[in-house]
Amino acid sequence: MGKRIIARRRGKGSSTYRAKGKLELKLPKREGKAKVVDIKHISARNAPIAKIRFKDGIISFIAAPVGLATDQIIDISPDAGVSTGNILPLARTPVGHSVYFIESVYRDGGKFCKSSGSSAIVKSHEKGYCFLLFPSKKMKKLSGNCRAIVGKPAGFARNTKPFLKAGTKWKFMKSKGKLYPRTSGSKMNPVDHPYGGKTKPGSSTSVSANAPPGQKIGSIAPRRTGKRKK
């Protein structure tokens, strides 16, 4: 008798396919000055995490920028200075500065450029809006009220260090809840995957959005198929 295919097992969400040490990061909603108490590593994230404490003892966490140090004071307010680690609205950020952890809507906690080394450049301001150049070379228009952290997130050189051993890579992927190593469906047996066996897929890889979980693999409800014409 066949087993559940991997897509179904992952969908169940067991501890095998779940990241360990997950910490939800959002920009603090409160304003004021905070002290950097500690900078630590969390396995589920690739950027160092800074633990900050406000004057009233409230603890919060942000992604640490390059150059941040413990015992440093950061300012979270519309009137904050333009220095590394400060959180201020995009409208108050001068042209040419790098920002990260950028909000899409005011006070949503930050949606863009959250991984290590990922930052956007402030290009211009116009009628209450700010234009940002993202790493994808795409220009995005956001409200000037949206907040962001000044600087670039640390840990940008993590890709330069090789894993050297397959076991090290496995532990890294496991910590992020990723499936590793990946096996092609056509290399499996027919009992493990619809594409398994000698016939390979044997039919179209497009599948209906209403298909049952055991069949829902490949291109799910695609808008188009085939090579795109130039």
C-alpha cells in the first residue's frame, strides 16, 4: 500500500517540516529610545537579531543592521536622526540612504527586505510618497508614513562560506523547516508519487485546483503552459 506523498506530509505540518526557534519579527509600535541589550543568532533566520529594551522595560526584537553594537541607543520616532538602526518614516529618510524592514502599509510591522544583506535605496520623494529601488531593480512607490530601519541588515556574507559537508547542509535546511534533500517525483516509485515509475509523468503536469491532495502536484491551476514566446 502506498504512503502519503511528500506534498501531503508537508501540508500536514508536522515537526519534521517545521522551522525550529521561530521568532516573529515586527517593527515596534511604541516610540522612544531603546537600548541594544544583546545581539544573537536564531536558527530560523539568516540575519542576526538585536534584542532592544525601552526605558519602561519593554523588550522587543529587530533584525540587526551592519555596525550595530550592544549598549547602543536607537531612536524610534518620526523625529529620529538618520543613523544606523534608527526607525523612522520613509518621508523623513534622505535620498540615497539604504533602508530595510520596510512597511507596506503604515504600522504593519515591516514586509520588505527582511533577510540578511537585502535593502532598498531611497530614490525620491513626491507628494507624500516615497520611491524605493529594490534589489530586484524594481522601483516601488510607498506612502511616506511607512516606517523602515536605516542601514543594511547584517549577515550579508553568509553565502561566501561553503558548507563543505552534506551533514552541515542538512542541519541548516532542517533548522529552517526546508525539505532536504529534494527528490524528483519521476525518480520515485508509483506508490510514492503520481509521476513515479517507468512512464515518468506520462500525461500533462497541469492539475485542477479542485484535485484531491494526492493528485495536487505539478502545475496547479496554471494560467498558461509551455515556453513563453519572445
